[in-house]
Amino acid sequence: MTQWLRSTLLTGRLTFDSSLLTLRKELQDCAIVHELLHAHAPNHGKLWESLMRAHLGEYERLEAGLRRVASRARLASAKAR
Ligand SMILES: [Zn+2]
């Protein structure tokens, strides 16, 4: 989902990109919870949505915020090349 977290299902290890620390705390929480819940729900189906809502409340606004930040980062990266 994000450029900030990459999970390796084979090892069960989550790797956090240090750029995650530049985000607002609520966006950091959303990105981390998003990835952690994939241990229980591998896709973005109803179970995953339900777990996201249970942990973060109305998480859709946060997910939209993460997408905006990721989009801006991709644009900045493309311009730097
Ligand atoms: Zn996901």
C-alpha cells in the first residue's frame, strides 16, 4: 500500500522506511496498523476494513491522506531524476 512499509510474509518481518517518521503521527499510525492487519486479512476486504475501523475509527480519511503524501513523494522523486 505504501512506500513506507514493506512486509515480508515469508519471514513475518515488517520493514519500516525511515521516511515514515516525517509523516503526522495519525498517518504513521494508519500506515502501521494497515500493514499489521494484513497478518490477519491479506487483502482489503470486509474483514480488513472492519479491523481498520475497530482500531482507527473512520480510517478512510487517513488512507486518503497517505495516498496524497505518496503521490506527492512520487512526483518529487520523478522531478529529481
Ligand atoms: Zn494493504
